[in-house]
Amino acid sequence: MLRRVWEYTIVALIAINVIELGVSFKLRSDTRLYRLADQFPIPSGYLANGNFKQSEAHRCFVLRVSSDDCSFCKLDEAQYVQLVQQATAAGCETVLFTPKVEKQKSEVQDGDVMHFVYVDMDLGKTLIPFLTPETILLDRTRRVAWYQEGAMDDRGLSDALRALHSVVN
């Protein structure tokens, strides 16, 4: 009798774990950082040299949250560089942010990438910089066309380039 109770208890605990996993996955899928078509303000802020810079109208924007001490940021550096090169060639602007000033990241050694040390308050309220890396593609009206939480893999790059192509055409 005690053995049967023990077996039912184990089965019940397994069922509870399966239900918890299902709820966890459901909640996770509903808590994305950004939703497609969320609108960002014009990227603006202070550069490392202390000058204030406001972006001008562009075909699109690539925003990146990254830092030097982020090991995951190194994982997708090649994919990110490819995205920046293609976005720049298409007439888009790339802006790089870091969660902390002293963690400034310089993944792309290119004069076309703006490295904001401090961001404008409106942009700061919209941007969620607590996850690195984070890559966001905005269309010409600064609406989210695509974004990646965490490191991009080749599939993520492919999705980003497909979104880039649809944004600029």
C-alpha cells in the first residue's frame, strides 16, 4: 500500500514538473523585449568625445546593445559585422550602445557606426539594455522590423538580412 502511494506521488510530481515547464515556455514567449512595429524615437545621445549627436532620416537603423565583457557578444561578432556592412551599403545607420559607460564595445571598427555613451531620455525609456547582445533593426519610421535577443547564429543573420531587404525595398 505504501509503495502504491509512493508511485502515485512520483507520477504527480512528474506531472507538476511538466505543467510548470509548459507554463514557463508560454510565459517566456509572451515576454519578448520588443514587439514588431514598436516605434523608437530618433536615436540620439552623447558620443564618447562628449558631442551630442542626433540621427538623421535614414532608410533604416541597426541598433546594438553590447559590451566588452560580454562573452556572448563575441559569439555573433561575425554575423553582426555582416549585418552592419549590408545595412550600411543599403543606406542605413548603425548605432551601438552599452549598458554601462565603462563597458564600451567596439565590435565594428568603422566610422559609420555611432557609439553612444549616453542616450537621449526618450530613447532610454524605449531601449531595454539589460540583455547583451541585443540587435534591433528599425525601418525608416523607426518601427521594429526585426530583433534578436542574445547572440545571432547564421539563421538569425539570415532572418535579419531578409528583414533588411524588405525594409529597404
